[in-house]
Amino acid sequence: MKTTLTRTLATTGALALLTSGAACAVNKTEGGDAPKSAAPASAAATIASAAAPTAPPTRADDLPAPADVAAAPADAVKTASGLASKVLQPGTGTESPKAWDTVKVTYAGWTTDGKMFDGSHRHGGSAEFPLNRVIPGWTEGVALMVQGEKRRFWIPAELAYKGRPGPQGTLVFDVELLEIKKGVEPPPPPPPPSVPADVAAPPKDAEKSPKGVFSKVLSKGKGKAKPGPTARVKVHYSGWTTDGKMFDSSVARGEPITFPLNGVIPGWTEGVGLMVEGEKRRLWIPEELAYKGRPGAPQGMLVFDVELIQIEAP
């Protein structure tokens, strides 16, 4: 991938992944304008620069698969999301970790055919990571545990690596929770922005760029310079399809993003290039300057409200 738009997740082995599996609405891949697939709305704007690894070949230090690796047994507890688990050893702690806490664990992971694809013994014996920086099945599952507990998880593909590089299908993990390090609870995200009244089509007073991006200034900026095509910019944004469905919003997450203008869809490169610092502008980006009908990505003309917070040097 030519560029990435957000933080790299520093987890080990098969736990390294895109937060919530998301891909940003404005990213494109190496050698062209085609973006990565759009992700579920839970965190559609987050992109990690290190994708989950594919399953390695069989190794001499592989651990034997559990007898029930093929499917969760009848006595496993299943949550509403489809995550199944079974306590192998009760813990001594009384508190369970929250999503913003950091946990220290040992673990081993298998596909349902009994092949091991990862284990903490391959990475120094244990792994430590923020619980909200791993696959959703881990975030949910480890939050059920207490310190000292050992638990087996059957994580459905939808809560693991479905559609991304990494071991596919239901994954089975044995996890021991060694330690919980308390984190700081983040503030609640602000409410999502309202759907623009003119989301269906650009109004008559919208200006049209040479390449066909329509835009309208919502509030004027205080800056004078405009970002060049290779400048890095820090922005807040929200994106809708023309039927009014929001597919991404840094505003709703309460977290602006920074990216190079030559690393996003062409409509963003051109549209944000019209702005000055402090300006808020609405962009109507035609499909040929967005995702060009790419499966899994937002389709048709896209509408973005963008606030240009800062222009950095190329």
C-alpha cells in the first residue's frame, strides 16, 4: 500500500491487525487510485500499516491442537455476537479488563483443522497489548476473563480476519490472562454529524473543479496557503453516500487524521487542495474520482464534509 492514514498497531503475531478491521474511505493502493475495501461502520476510517500475517507453515514448536478444535462443545458459553468460550482454569482475580486496558497474556491459536498459526511462545513467551487494538473476538473474549484465568475461545470469522490477510474461518485460541494494566477510559465520542440537506446532489451554488469535484465552503478559514498535491494534511471529516447513509466519520470518533494528499482518492486530492487552514468545505465527489465501483467500497457519488485543521510540509 502506498500510504496509510492512521496508527500502526504494535501487537505480535496473529494479533496484529486493523483496528476493528477498518479501512479508511479515502485511502488508495500502490500504483493507482483504487482504494482499499470499505469496512464496517464501527470504525471504517482506521487503517493499520501492518496487516495481520498469513498462517505460517508447520513448525517444530507447534503445540498440539485441542480435542475440540473443530467446533465449540455443547458446554461452551456463546455470546450474542457468536463468540464461544469455555473456562479451562478459573482465575484468582476479581476484575475483568476493559477495552482501554492493557493485558499481558500467553496464547496459542489454531484453525479448526488443527493447524497452529500462532502462539506467544514464538514471541518471547507472552504478549502485551491494549485490548482495543486486537481483533474484535479478542477484545470481547478477554474482557470476560479475570487475572489467572485460562479460557478457550472459538472466534467466528466475522470477529477475526474475514476479508483481510490472516488465518481464515473460525479460529480457536487458548488464552491465559497474566496481568491487567489499567488504562484511561476515553471520553465518549461526540454524536455523529447530521446528514446534509443537499446530500443527494450538489446545489446550484456549488463550484465545480476542472476534474469534476463539486464543493461549497461551509465556513471560511483563517489561513492563506493551500496544500500542494504532496502535502500532509490534518483533517476532520464525515462521509455519506447520496442516499444519506454515513459510511465514515472522524468527527464521530473524536479523532482527526493526518495523511498525504497524494495517498488518497483523486477527489480528495483535488477537493482538499482547494482549502486553507481552518476552512470547512463540503465535497461532492463523482464515482470516477472516488472508488470507481470497486466492490465493498462506498458506491456512486460521495459527499464529504471536511475541516482542514493543519497543512504540513511535504
